[in-house]
Amino acid sequence: MHCSGFLLTIVLIPALGSTVKAQIAPDGTLRNNSAVNQVGSQWNITKGETVGNNLFHSFSIFNVGTGETAFFNNVTTLQNIIARVTGGTSSTIDGIIRANGGANLFLINPSGIIFGSNAQLNMGGSFFASTAESVVFSDSSSFSATNPQAPPLLAVNVPMGLQMSSNPGNIAVNAQNLQVFSGRTIGFIGGNLQLTNAKVQASQGRIELGSVSANSFVRLTPNNANIVVSYEGLSNFRDIQLSNATVDASGLGGGIIQVQGRNVVIGNGSQVLSRTLGSQAGGDITLRGSELVSITGTDSSRFTVVSSDTVGSGGGGDLRVETGLFQLQGTAFLSSSSLGSGAGGDLIIRATEGVVVSGNSQQLQQIFTDAFSGQLTPTNRLGGLFSVVAGTVPGGDITIEAGWVSFQDGAIALTSTFGQAPSGNINIQATGAVDINNSGIVSATNLGTQGAAGDININARQLTIRDGSALVAGTLGDGQGGDITLETADFVEISQTLPRATGIITNTLGQGEGGDIRIATGRLRVRDALISTSSGGTTPMGIFPFGGIGGDITVDARESVEITGSHAIRFSGGSVAVLPSGFSTTTFTPSPAGNLTLRTPQLTLDDGATLDVRSLGSGNAGTLDIAANSIVLDRGSSFNASTITGAEGNINLNANLILLRRGSNITTDAGNTDGGNIFINANNIVAVLTEDSDISANSRNSRGGNITINVSGGIFGLRFQPQDTPFSDITATGRNSALSGTVTINTVAVNPTAGLEKLAQDIADPSNQIATGCTSYAQSRLTVLGRGGLPDNPIVRLPGQTVWRDMQAFSSRATRNEASISPQEVPTSRPLLLIEANSWRVNKAGNVELIALLPQVATNAENYNCKF
């Protein structure tokens, strides 16, 4: 089921007030207990248990007040400081936590941790805050906050994991400047996790946000200066919520951000960023929600953003979402773009259930207008998915893999190049349905660019494109346009009920070739929508007479194709144009238009629908090639290969039946050039004479085209005429009679023996196999075994049987005025010969009666006088 909204409630620790009082107290559980000494606003923490490079501290209470500092005054040779809170109350930090050297600090409190708005970190190493009950080491020893152990169990080696209790506490982060040094890790691992009005930074480092359920074990793995968190083997998680929060790992090389929970909700202008600013390679952003990842925004002045862009020379990282249900709504977008000279990363969404992306329809129309007018920039944003290229290296792909996919309310997925390099592809794969409603899937090159546009590929069980939606792969520059490929198991339906353009488009308004459109499906239905490839075109600014070679359209529908209606579209300036519904390859330029090829058992066009291969400029029109069992054109529908000044377009039709009704046409008419050719190979071609349905290859100012028709059945309701008439005609007229084209109609004879195998010559002689004359009668026998259906004697009825009695009353011959009938005597010496009817005739009364025609063969009378 498609979801258009989601309500998630997370119950967390309330936000802090303006002032927090500090209190830090050791619990006395260590052999060398921690010591705490307050000097002014600073709490000096010394002693603790040192084992190898690890320093252990244990507190009953650990709170850092507003404006105060908790200073771990350790030796600089330490690798890890591990501090536990055992008192059973949550820790509140609204001041500074400080440590010497490059030691990593692990703070665990199973009862919860709150970071106030003034919380800060001042340390050289990584920082982890966790509501785990214990830190586990590689030798299986642990440092537990719920079951303090004796000092001999403390470990020399580095921590390898965090063990959660049966009810891990929550973590709330409200800090506005919580960061670690460049290249280090900052992590929050616990129960429910909430970041509100917060800013967490680890420049070109690592940020770990994890929310896990009861008794979970989270693995920690050192990686140079970073610590990597792994959730391998875990299936139960809790919730993460970001509201007006910034999580930023950007740097000379973008850092790594990993978010892992059950329901991951990012909204209210939050930003999750790992931008590459320099020459180093960027890191990945990974958002995992076992049930949901939801990214939403409501303020157009402050978008909710998840971005792994590169603006430097280093390549950007990938942006991955892995979840059950993925939502992207309103003023929120995901981006893995190349805005510098580095390659862009990929944007990958995998959702086992489904994906729903919604945006703003007015912004969608604006971005199309900006693109055609050359005002679109790499930083144009609206709700959706983006992977754009501004430099000299390729952009990344946008890939969606899900159970079902829904784009709605002005959402967009965009790959585009503004530079010399190609943009990435858009790949959507669904095991169920893909529904695109008033939204755009766009791959484009922009004015003045040399890069190629990426392809758009959709593979699903069902695909619906409707109500102002557009799949567009266009080129406004010198690079080649992208292809659009749609493959579905069941159907593709493209329809419109709103006065906005709906359809699938590849175009070229620059020097690059336009992309192709390929559709492979079971059933294809197009209603008030257009599937088009073009060179040049009609834009909101008028006719654009420039472009490269137009792309081809290929349709393979295993069951049927149905195209209905014409439609009106409204441009942003308010102008309205009526466009035909159907398929079109058109050139407005000196470059040729593409070809249109369609294969299906049943093709139906109704209510003005068209299949066009046209030239509205000086370029050549394409070829329309159709193979179908039945082709039906009704109510002004047409196949059209018309030209104005370019070379003629041609139409090739192969079908069992072609039916033209109510003003429908097959035409290759031309203006100032020769008419195109029409080739038809069919069993029957049928029209109604008075409905003015024509097959024409006319030219207004030049030579008419040639029409060749091969039929094995017949042509009904159409007649050849030297000029067009109000009736159903076949014409190939030119500027004058001397310039008329040719009409050739070939009746293909049917050979009834075609395909039959020749029988063997050695046929059995029947003369010695069949008994003849009296011999056959003498050898015949009738044997009655049992009573069967016979009574015991002729006057006895069968028991339990109903006797049929004829109740018809016969009147006398005089009353009925019938001629007298006298019985005929049949000679007993010669039995009556009965002959089956083998022919028929119409008698004088106009009735059909059956008759027997006797062969004129001499009869051996002896056969009729046999003695028994």
C-alpha cells in the first residue's frame, strides 16, 4: 500500500533549561579510585585505574553544569579513557568535557545521557556517548556500569564493543557546537536518540548515530584515527529523530556518516552533510532504518538536506538509504552531486517495502521553465533526488530498488550536466508498481555544455505516469541525450486528467543527438498523453529550430497497445496548446527525425490519437513501422508521416486486419516535397465508404508518393480516386496529374495445398479389402444379447417406462382441403434404395431444400435381387 504520510512519536528525555548544576562523584568501585577536585568552574578528574594504554574511571553521578568543565587530567600516552556512571540516574552535560593528548573518551551511562545547548568537547581523540551497560574487550572481559567488577578483570587491549542492557537508556543532543578534531569519530549509541536544535561535527572524520534495542551488542573496530561501528547480526532497533539539527562530516575529504535505527526521521530543516571541499576523496553517508527512513521539510527558505556533494577536486562519497519504507516529502532533498572538479558519488535507495517522494508542483514547473530558458543552475533545488555535474568528471547515478515506488505532488529525480562531463543515470527497479503522479524524472544537459545526459531506466511489474508527470531525457548542449527504457511485466499506463503536459520525452535542442525511447510491456495504454522524440521543438518561449538528430521510439507490447484522445497543455506563462495523444518523432530543424517501431498483437487508436513521424522543418521525417494482428483507427485517429520541406516519411504496416472508422487516416502527405511511401501487407483492409477515412500519399506542391498494398483477403469500403473526395479514398496525388504517385494493389492468391505434406504413393488396394454384392449380405449377422432396450414380446411395455403417445389430431382430407394421398407400393422383389442429400437448391418459393444428385453410373441389377 502506498503511504502519503507518516506520523512518528518518539518519547525522549525533555530538553534542558538554561542552567544545569554540576555534580561529579566517584563510586569507589575501582582499586585505584577516581578523584574529583573542583577548582572554580572546572572539575579536575585524576587517578582512576590504568591498565596498559586504557584508563578506567567510575562515577556514581556525572553531570557537567552550564559554563563548567569536566577535565580528565590524564597522561598524554593513553589511548582510551573509559568512564562509567553506575548510580542509576541520567547524566546531563551542558558544559565542556576536556581531555589531554589524543586519547579517545568513552562515556557510558545505562540510565541516559543529555547534552544541553552549551555542551562542547575539547579533546584530541574520538568521543563516544552510550547508554550501554558495559564496554566489552576482545578477551571477553568487560567494564560494566550495572555490575561493577573487581579491578583484575580490566583489560589491556582496546574496546571491541558495547553491550546493551534489557532496557537501554535514551540519548538527547541539544548541543549547538559539539565537535571533535578533524579526522576523529563522534558517536552516540543507545536507546532512542534525538537531536534537536543541535550541531554535531567531525570534519573529514566519522559520525555514528545508533539506536538499538534490548540486549544488543554493537561492535567497535579501530580504523586509524577513527572507530567504526558495526551492527552486524542485529535485527531490533529503536528510533532516531533529527529536528533542526546539523550533522556535518564535511572537510578537505568528506567524512563518513552512519545512522542506524528502526524509524529514522530527519526533518524541520535538518542537514546531514558530508561534502568534499578539497582534493581528498569523500566519505559515504549511510542511513539505515529497519522500518522507516523519513526526510521531510516544510520551509522553502530552509530545506531539509542530506548531501554527499563534492565541491573540490576530490571525488564525492556515495549516499545510501537502506530501509523498509522510505519517505521524502516537501522541501527536502537528497544530493550526491559534483559541483567541483571531482567525480560525484552515487545516490542509492533500497527499500524492501516502498519509496514515496513528494515535492511542490509549482517548483517543478519552474525548474522546467528555467531549463528551457538556460537559467537553471547546479544549485537549483526543490524536493527530490539530485545528482548533477558542474565539472569535468562524470556524475553519479540515482538508483532506487524497492517493492513499490511513488513520485507525487511535484517531486523530481534529476541527473544533469552543466559542464564537460556526462551526468549519471536514473535507475528505478520495483518488484511491484511504480506510480509517477504530477512529478518529473529528468536527465538533461544544459546550454553551452559538452557532456552527455544520463539514461532513465525503469523496471517494474506495473508503471503509471499521470497528471502532469514527465519522463525527460533531453540535451540543450553538444552532448548526446539520454535514452529512456521502460520494462514492465504487466502494463504501462500514461494518462492525463489535468491541463498539464504528461508524457515521455527525449529531445535535442543543441548539437547532440537525441536519446531513444524503448518500451517493453504486456499492455500499453496512452490516454491524453504524448510520447515524443524531437529535434528542436516547441518550448514556452516558442519554436526552437535547432537540434541534432532526433531519437527513435520502439514499442514491444506482448498483448495490446491502446491510445486515446488529444490533450491540452498549459505552459507557465498561461498559454494553452492542444497536442495529439500518442507517439511522435518530430524534427523542427535541418536534422532528421527518428523512426517509430511498434510490435503488438492488438493496436487501437481512438478519439484523435496519432502515431506521427513528422518533419516540421527542413529535416527528413522518419519511418513508421508497425506489425500487429489487428490495427483499429477510430474517430479521427491517424498514422501520419507528413513533411513540409524535408524528405518524405514512410509508413510500413503488416497486419491481419486494418480497420479505419469515422474519419481516420493513414497518410504520408507532404507540402513542398515529394509525398512519402506507404507499404501495407494485410489480409483485410476495411473502412466505411461514407466516413471519409483515407489512405493517402499526397503532395501539395510536388510529386505524390507511392502506395503499395498486398492483400490476401480484400479491401472493403475504400476506393482508389485521382483526387481526395468526401468518401473513403486511396490517393497519391501530386501538384498536378503528371506528378501523381502510384497506387499498386496486389491480391495475394492463397494456395490451399501450401504447407501440406505429400502422401505416400503406395496406397492399399481397397478391391480386396471390401466385401461386395451378395457375399457381403451373406456374411452379415444380427445377434441380440439379452433384452437390452427390447420388450419380452411386441405387445408388452418395458417396466417403469413412459409410453410416448402421439396426441396430434388429424383432420379429414375434405376439412383440410388437402390433395388425396395414395400409398405407393414398393416392389418386394427390389428393396428401396435410400440416398443421403449431397447438395442444396433454392426452390420457387425462395426456400432452401436439400437434394440428392445421383451419379450417372450403371447399376448392376443383380445386386438388388439377392436372395437371402
